[in-house]
Amino acid sequence: MSQMPTREQILDWIAANPTQTSKRDIAKAFGIKGAARIDLKRLLRELEDEGHLEKRKKTYRDPDRLPPVSVLQINGQTPDGELLARPMEWQGEGVEPVVLFVARASDPALGEGDRILARLTQVQAPDHHYEARLIRRIGTNPRMILGIFREGAEGGRIKPIEKGSDKDWTVAAGATGGAKDGELVEAEQAGPKGRMGLPRARIVNRLGDPSAPRAVSLIAIHEHGIPDSFPDAVIAEADRLKPAGLKGREDLREMPLVTIDPADARDHDDACFAEPDSEPGNKGGHVLWVAIADVAHYVRPGTELDREARKRGNSSYFPDRVVPMLPDRLSGDLCSLHEGVPRACIALRVRIDSEGEVLSHRFLRGLMRSPASLNYQEVQEAIDGAPNDRTAPLLDDVIKPLYACYEALAKARHRRQPLDLDLPERRIELTEDGKVASVNFRDRLDAHRLIEEFMVTANVCAAQTLIRKKSPLLFRVHEEPSPEKLDSLRETAGAAGLTLAKGQVLKTAHLNRLLADAAGGDNAELINLATLRSMTQAYYSPVHLGHFGLSLASYAHFTSPIRRYADLIVHRALISAHGWGDDGLSPQEIDGLERTAEHISSTERRSMMAERDTTDRYLAAFLSDRLGAEFEGTISGVVKFGLFVKLDETGADGLVPVSTIGREYFHFDADAGTLMGADSGRVLRLGQRVTVKLKEAAPVTGGLAFELLSVEGETMPKGDGFRGGFGGGGRRGGGKSKGAGPSKRKLARAKKKTASKDRKVSRTRR
């Protein structure tokens, strides 16, 4: 072809051949040679200037993308009989992308015209741009159940594991999915009730042994009563929603607001951008932009979506799954700030001086389009001098200014002195079949701290704005430790040769000084654990009580409305306070703020317990084939019936029953939090380094039981034999069996010996 192609022909070629999009490829495709290449170059530049194409290095791409979760319509087949789909809400200015639907064996049959919610993966293929996996068919929301399959003559039954569920579900012979008797299965409702009034089900997922890793999180979800399926009305309401437009919003689509999240994140609540402040009165200062998903636009007071979001209170996160607060249509699609997709947001512009102090700020309602969804690791590598293809183009204009702004805010943080605990976070990595591949501790990078500091700044600005405007809201409250817990911390510190001052108003700076004194020494973990245990639990309240741990007078959660209902309340308060629309706080919500605060504080605790139970079960399963192995660890808890030990290698916690420790009676001192040997005067306390042997691991309950081999390098005498780990401590921990207790004289002698040891430690380590 020697004639110059039309603009439409060029766009069609690029859409159909996503891997052959350089100027040379395009010229070859249309037979353009010699001087005609200059005209092609001009035409490509015009398409780029008009926004139809985006030049990246030496290739051209459509500048808009589909989000990872999208609504599609099945619209045809390939010559091989595979289904093709078209995106229902394509907003790009170029050629609409082609989507290939990849079916799984458990998917229902789909036909032309069916609308589906699907998870997309961008691919480099000659005839399509994305591959789609079914989440669900639009307009259908079969009820899901989890239970034990019992094989029968004509299929079988499922006995649900959910508490309070007393009816079995029948499974027809052709709907068992190959499940075997006794297996844990996931199933969906399959039609009306059958014989004997029992509901019918179709098995969609075999989870195998109920104690196997793949079942762990599902069991915890059901045990703690976390809702994990959405009612039909909620799904129908979500399916009717359309993307927000520019009306009533400031256009932020040209601002390079990037998201920075874990590499496996599925939704993106927040994006940020920073640049030097151009105003002459703020030399060395910065302008920080923080944009947060505008969930309030879609989830309005009094709707089915709102009632369900409030009921859940928050999303719950497990190693193998997420139970979201909002349906996928919102959490993974409309509300998530995906790369290259226009998204509604509530944005904050903050002016910050060179010392990190906020000079002024304002909120606005906008429409943004993130140029990149980045992860912490690649951002850190970029600033450390090893950018990749994604971060290199953003390094000078986006990433470096973000770090410069963070360095200023870090100065203000240092002056403010929030509590600085050093407690690494565990990360459980699973294989494809759900087994634990490894247990590691997450790296704490400056990229993490950068985002945390930006979010804290935004949360403070939200609280201050609403206080100034006299608007009702929910605060995030963290009260200071009780006097009793502080006394216990002082005793622990004193036993380690350290001091926590008394007789003054406690500030986080005092605790940080204690932590700094302990850092790098034998007692570092002891002091970190003891300080953590002295803290109260944070909660939500409509009353302004401050945040002790962050050392902030006013604080509210604003930055994660996709996964926390409290943040949605704050967004609505900002909407009402600024007069942005009719989707702000309703009078009914204002009247019920105290009840809402109590409810979502309890759902947060519920999720934390379920997540902790799941982690314990995974760790027990991971360690179950290492019975008899020896581990190094730290005493993390002291109770009447024994010691809790945290292992260095995995962070797993297990019990050393008091009945297995040595061959003497151990007296429990609740005030000091110690176990003391009546004959030897040996004191076991929080933070001591120990070596233990793994004696029991129970994946079903998450329990681990250890035998204590040594304490601080001193070998412990063997006990009377290990008699099981997960119950009480038998007679040794203060029981009243005849002859069990020591004489008063022995106890007094042991206490005196312990006090002498403590004084010696205090003198030598101060």
C-alpha cells in the first residue's frame, strides 16, 4: 500500500496489533517508504497532540486503559469458538479494546448479549488486548455457602459450618463437582427448594480437608460472623452505577497523581503528587496533593449499599483473600484509582514549609487520572538509583519531589514525637494450592513511611477542617495508657536497668526515650513488647479526644473510604461542610453517630481477631511438620498457666505450659507479670531470650506448644514430662492440691533472691 493511510486506519492498526506499534512497524504495514515517512511522522504527531495516541519511547499506545475490574458484554466468538466481549464503559478516545473471555470449568454458560463483571489482565496478543475472568454475571447473585460435603446415593448433602445454620443443602449427582465425602466445599444456591424443603446447591470449589490451608481463612470468616456475600439488592444497586463525570468537579486529569501500594494490591484508595511551592514567601517549601477515592458519590446515605457497608464496617484482609466492605463493582472498579482511568476523587492541596509545618490547605472535589499504579519496592529502588521502565520516566518530576516533601514532613514528625515502636510485620506467602510457602517479615522502606506520613497529614487536615466548620464527624481516638499499665511498664523497665520517669504528664517522647535507650541491647524486644501492651486500643468516637500514639490533638480517618466506613462518614461531612452536593451527611446519620462509632469499632475488632486466628492457623500448619525442632524466641507473655513465646524465625506465638517447666513449683506474680521458682528463685518474665522445642502444632485451632530448654543461655532442668499444651497449667501454677505449694519461708527466700538479682541488673546496666 503506497497511499498514505487515514487517521482511522492507523488507529485500527494500532488497536489490532498492540505489539507492532513503532513508527517503523506502522510504515511497513502500510507500505510507506522514502519521503512519505515524513508525512506519516507528522500524522502520528497530530494524533498524539489530539490525545488519540500516547508516545512511549518509540512506540504509540492508546492513552486510556480499562480498569482491572470492568463490566463487559459478550458480543461474539473467535473462529475457535472462544467468547469475545466489549467493555460497557470505555471512555478512551482511541479504538475500543478487544477482550477475550477465558472460561473456567465452574463458570456458568454464557451467550451473546450477557453482561458480566470480570477481572481483566492486559496482554500482548495479535487479536485482543485483554483477557477476562468471570467474577459474576450481572443481574445474578447466587447465595454462597461453606460446608462439609456428605456423599449420598443421588449426589449428597452439604452441612454448613456457619453458626446457627441447622439445615443441610442437597446436591444433585451432576452438581458435586467431584467432591469427596468429608471435604470442605464452597457451593452456590442452585434453584428452588427440593424434597423435604431443603435448598439445592451446586459445588463450585473443593477445599479438601477442613484443616487444610485453603480452608483456614474461610473458617475464620464464618466463626467470627463476618458477612462474606452481598445481598441481591446490594449487588443490583452496584450494577446500576455509572462512572462519575466532570460536572461539579475540578479537572485534575493532567496532574500526575500516582498510587503507591503493595505489589499485590487490588484496589487503590489514595494517590499523591508533590512539587516545589512557587510562592516567594515559602522558600524550600512544597505543595502536596493527596487524592482519595470519592466513594460518597456512589454510596449514598439510606441506600442498600450504605446499609451493607455500615453493617460490615470495614474490609477484612487474609493471606489468601479479602472480604471487602463494598462489592467488586465499586472496590475493584468505579472507586479504585486505577492507572490510566478517569476516577472521581476528593483531593487535598497542602502548602508545607521547609520544616514540615502545614501553612494552609484546602479540599476540593475532582476528577483525576493516575499515570501509574506503582508499588513500594519499585519506588524505593527508583529513588535508590535503580529505576525500572515504569519509574524511570517519573523519577525527576514525580518521585523525587515526593521524597523531598516527605523529608520536610519527617522533620515535623521528629519534633512531634509519635510513638516509635519497632515491631516488624509478618507476611505469609502461599503457594497456588493454598499452602504456606514462606513466612517473612515485611521490609520497612522509606516508600512506606512516605505514604504513611502523607496520609497522616491528610487525616489531620480533614479533622481540622471539620472542627473549624463545626461539622459533626467521627474522630479516630487513642487514649493514653492507664496508670496501672504505666506502673507495670515502669517495673519492666526497671528490671531491665532502664527508667521511665514518674510524676509528670506522660508524653510519647518519654516512651520514645525509653525505646531509644533499649534499642540495640538485649532488652530491646522486651521494652517494645511491654510498651505495646501498655497501650489502649484505638476506637472511633464523635467526641474529640485526641490521638495519644500519634501525638496529635485532632485526628480523623479520611484516606481509605473503600475499606473503612469511618472514612466514608468523614467524606460525607466534608461534602456537607463545603456544600458540594446532596450526598453529604444526612440528619439521621448525625443523630446516630455515636451508635455508628460503637458499631464500627466492634467490627474492626472482629476483623482483627479473625485475621489473627487465620495467621495462627497458617503458622501452625506451616510448623506442623517440624515437631521436635528447636527454635530461638522471646517470652512475649506470662500468665498463671505458663509462658507465651514468640519465635524469631516466623513470629509465631506458642505456649510453654507451667506444668512442664523444671521440677519445682512456680509462683505467679500478677502485679510483676512473672513466674518465680520456689526453690531456685529463678524468675521468668517478659522479654527474656529462650530456646524452645516444638512439641505440638494444631492447624485446626492454631495452637502451638513448646518445651522450655533454656533461658538467657542457661539450660533449664527437665520437667516431669510434657503433658499437652493448650489447656491449664496443672498444679504448678498456683493450684491448691495438697502438697503443691511451697512454704512461706521458701517463697520469702525466693522473693529476696529475685530482688537482689534485679538490683544487680539495675546497677550494671543503667
